[in-house]
Amino acid sequence: MDEKTLLRLAKTHGTPLVVVDHKVLRENYAQFRKYLPRVQAYYAVKANPAPEIVRTFHDAGASFDVASVAEFLTVHENIKDLPEEQRQNFIWDRIIYANPIKAAETLEQLDPYKPLVTYDNYEEVIKIGRHAPHAGLVLRLGVPNTGSMVELSSKFGASPGEAVDLIAFARNNKLEVEGLSFHVGSQCTNIQNYIQALQLASSVFSEARTLGVELKLLDIGGGFPAHYDDTVPAFRTLARVINRELDRLFPQPIEILAEPGRFLVASAATAVAQIIGKAVRGGKLCYYVNDGVYQTFSGVIFDHCQYPLKSFKNGPTQICSVFGPTCDALDTISLAEELPDMDLGDFVYAQNIGAYSAASSTYFNGFPPARVVHVNQ
Ligand SMILES: *Cc1c(COP(=O)(O)O)cnc(C)c1O
């Protein structure tokens, strides 16, 4: 998004502002499909749950990964153009409930939809059998998350050694296991994680076959890296390796799903904020802006992500600190930004802030989340 348009939008709508460009959403989705043609993308709604984004991906042909009843309903509401009957039949084609741990009440709310849900432990099987007997199951495997920006393997995933026992246990509880899933960790730039995960999954497929269970689908999860900077390997390169391994280890008619979140939305949003204060502390220039880590910049804390700030002004730069508007010292966007001399009221912006940002905004200290505008819808 060019600076002129950003400034115009900021002046029209006020700041703090987040601009979501739906042209970029469609391009990212098209890239994903182009380079991973065998893989149906289930957009991970938690990365950015704006209904406008859900609709754009739905229109482009995407399916959805949800992890709460609220996310499930956001998606279900937005696929209303499908007739009721088809929505029931096609729910597995459209939605996977990919949170391995589900409260009993959640399962009861989901059961009428005959959902496809993930699990990774024995207690969950018993719970699903009792509260969502119409669900289809996908076993989540624990896989290496080495080097990923956000690690998930400590919280979820069955060990490969117990995988087949968990499949047999589900069948003994009158539940059908449709396939396997895994997650290599978010912003995964280490291709080896995908290679090892696919190999582990393949050996579980074989072992299940010896039990007489023919698994039908493989869900390769999320983790596909957004191009935050040039250290991130090209998606094309990663995809080439994944395709090769998929064709070698999971021949047709095994269905392949993925749950990309960050890859589809990160580059589609830009945040614009305004300078509301300026001070020199310990010889260092400090800017205070009207958006921070409790709002759009929440990814600095929760996503281990940095968003370089840019000025609309030119001129010699110096290393500055940039703080959010709240009274908390944790509300620090950066202690080392290269910025030119700016005045109160000047605008700054941060690109690639579409994933895990506005999604976890709070109202802390009375500062509400930034306004969001959608362009090129
Ligand atoms: C968060 C999450 C995703 C999305 O991950 P990205 O790294 O953003 O692609 C996909 N699947 C599951 C189960 C998740 O928890």
C-alpha cells in the first residue's frame, strides 16, 4: 500500500488505524494454491478473525480452521450462501475444529454440525464420545518445531509411539478417525520440520494400515512463513520440497489439507499511528504513539514479532525508542528504531501486521483497539 493512500486513509478515518488490503489477501491465497496445488487451504481464523477477511477467503475458495465456538460461528455465518443441506454435508470440506482440547459444553454445541475435530489424548476421546458422538476425528501428532518463531509442540500433539494406540482407542469408543494433523510451529523457516513431520505421519499411516485402518486425510497444519524480510526463504522453495514429499509418501486419493494463518494475512495489513509525545531520556529520543502492545502491536509480546516503524518524513535518522500510549512500561514497541526527527501529530506506519495483531487487541487502560478499514474488498 503506497504512502499517499495510507496518509489519506489515516486523515479520513483517524488513528490508530489498521488498513486491510483484500487484494493482497486474494494474492496470498492464489500463491498458496499455485505452489501447493494438492493442498486445500483451511484459513486459520485465529490469525485474524475479521468477518470481512473470512468472506474474502470463502469467495476465493478457502476452507477454515477454527478453535472456538465463536470462530466456528463466524465462519458458519459467512458460508450462508451454501444451502442448509449442503452446509451439513460439506462441513468437513469447509471447517476443521483444530483445537485438540475442547470443553464438554463446546462439544455439545458442535455435535449437531457433525464436525471434524482434532484430538491428541485418551481423555479427549472419552469426552468426545460422550458429548459429540457425531464428530469425525483427526489425530494431532507432536512434531519437531525447531527454529519456528512460535513454538507449539510443548502444548499439543501425541507422540508418534502412542499414535496407533490412540487411533485404536477412538475406534473402541465408536469414533471414526479420518486422518492425521500436525503443526510445525508458526513462522517456520526450517524446511526440515516439514520433512520430519511428513515422515512421522507417513509411518503412522503405515502402522494404522496394519490395524486395518485406512486413514483418508493428512492435515499439514500452519507455519508457512510470511515474508517479513529477505531472510525468510521463498514460499516457492518450501512448497517444492513439501510437494515432493507429499507425492512420495501420500499418494492419491489421500486428501491433503493445510491450516495457513500468518502466510495468508500478515502482509495484507498496515498499521498507522500518530505521535502523541516526545521526550529525551538518558540521551535517547523517545516517541510515544497512540497504538501499542495492548492493541495492534500485541504481536510484539504474544507473537515474538517486531514490526519496523516507518515515517512519512525523510531526513537524517537516529536510533529511538517507541512506546505505546498506556502507563505500562511493557507497552514498548521498540527500543531501537531508525527514525527521522518528527513532531507531535506526525504519522508513522508498520507493514506486515495482519497476523496475530488486531486479533489480540485489548481495552487495557481505557485505550480501545485501532479502527480497521478494509480496502479493495
Ligand atoms: C495457530 C494455528 C494455525 C495457524 O498457524 P500459522 O503459523 O499462522 O499458519 C494452524 N493450525 C493450528 C492448529 C493452530 O493452532
